[in-house]
Amino acid sequence: MASNFNRRKFLLSTLYASMGIYVYGAKKFELNPVDPLDPILIDSKGKPIRTLAKWKKQRERIKERWLNYLGALNSNPSIPKIKVIKEDYPEGLIRQLIEYEGEPGIIVRAYLLRPRNINSPLPGIVALHSTSDNQMLYISGVEKGKIVAFGYNMAKQGYVVICPMCFLWHERNERSYEEMTRLFQERHPNSKGMAKMLFDAQRALDVLESLEEVDSERIGTLGHSLGAKEAFYLGAFDDRVKVIVSNEGGIGIDFSNWDAVWYLGKDIHDFGHHHHEVLSLAAPKPFLLIGGDSADGEISRPYVEAVKPVYELYDKNKGKIELYNHGTGHSVHPTAEKKTYEWMNMYL
């Protein structure tokens, strides 16, 4: 029965895609995949950018534009002090539930995982959980379910991994995502929800950098769905991240629910700029975009193609960007999981 249901779901999503309609969760997004994206390598005077030096100036303009739009939060300058709430030792690992200061005066939680025996600094991973990941319990392997334990599995492969809790679950109780965003915006009225997600992901990076077990020159980030959106932004805006895997987050603003208030809000449609600009900020970092023809997929290819000329301005041996589309929907396909580990192992 389940296999027949999945087959019908796949055939329906394929039919929708052929009509220019893409499905994210229960919501359909009608898209025109042939709409051209503005070229990235054009300066403010309309002249082509052909050198790395000129691109770097353009990059700063793009970065500033988007950070201003987000209402980005100032970084917390203090070194995070980690408090261990509980600890266990599964399969040769140390797994800790920790607390540390995020925004000044605000305590956040994360799971921190690492091999029990470490002889030299290891690469680090910021693993960002999905909406349905039950507050980072699945991604860290504390609970088992249909959701892939990316953080836990990366730690078993020799990484130090932090799985921070998204702010939508901080002391949430019965509050909605909208209410949680409103509480944040009472403190930061000019900031988008995505600004908070970016800040918290960067603070998790601060935690990794503070650990002597971590090689701070070898840090990557990954995520699925909500976590894919966060990994995309973290990898684009923070140069401490060296490798990125974004799985079914929806690279285009119209590809999924980016206009939800806890991400960018409705006015993103009036901003006049698109996500290939943010994607270009990731160059030349190895970036793997994974889709299942739900939030990402063949519809995402123009975004990847749009930023390849930026990647080509750098030494081609230092980075690459790829789209892998398994075409089977929003969940993490086994091949997508396998490619995630291969990508991190190859480049970190």
C-alpha cells in the first residue's frame, strides 16, 4: 500500500513539474522555470565583471544589500561558555546536550557530538535540523525515526558536530511559529526571522571554533528543509564555513515558503533581488544543492548555472557547485544522504 502511495505521489509531482507547478508540503507553487535571472557579473554601471578583484567589490555590495534587508544582528563578541546538561556515550561517541549564550542574555541549546578518542583536531560540522526534526532529537540520533540522523552519522565518521535548536522551538510551549517570531521581533523590530536563524547558526559556529578538538579551517554546514535554508544562508554569509550541503530548502524565493514571517516575510516579493545573488556569495566554496523536485530540483538548475561564472573566476581546483536531483520528493532519499557524506568527506 505504501509503495503504491509513494508511486502515485511521485507521478503526481512529475505531472505538476511538467506543468510548471512545484509542490512544497501541501502548498503548490506555480513557477515559470524559464524566467531569466539577472547576470551576476555586471557592475553598477552595467559593465561586465571579468576579474576576481572587481568581483570581490561586487560581492561586498551584494552582501551588504542582503544583510541590510535581513536586519542582520550584531555578533556576540563573547566566547561561548558551554554548560553540559546531560551526556551519553553511544557507539564510540560523546553526545552532550549543552547550553550557551546566543544573543546576549539569551540561552540556547544544542547537541554536541564528537568521537570519544581524538588525537588531533577534527573537522567540524554545523548540522541544522528540519521543521519536523523534533527539536534536534532526530538529527543528533537521540530519537530514531524517518528523519536522517545527519549530525550523529557525521560524528561517527570522525567530525565534531553541533546541532543547534532553531529559535522557533526556544521555550516554545504552545506558541506558534508566528508568535515565536513576534517575540524575537519585539527585541529586533527591523529584523527578519532569517536574520535570527543566521545569527544562531553563526553562534553555533562560535561554539565549534572555541573547541580545541576542532580544526577551525575545516568547518562545513548541512541541513534539510528548514535546515537547508539555514545552511544556505550560513554558508553564503559566513566565510568560516568551507563546505555546504543544502537539501530541499528551495533555492528560489518562490520555490517554497520563504515568504513566511519566520523566514523573510511577504515583502521579499517586492525586494527586487533573487537568491542567485546570495548563492554567489558562497563561491568558491564547494556547494552541493540537493533536490527531489519538491522544493528544489530541475527548477533550481538556472540558479546553479547563474553562479557558475562566479566560481570560474576563482581557481577551479578550490571549489565547485553541483545540483543533484533524485526526483522523489521532499524527504531525504538514500542517495541524497550518501552524497551528503561523500561531499563533506571529499572537501573537508
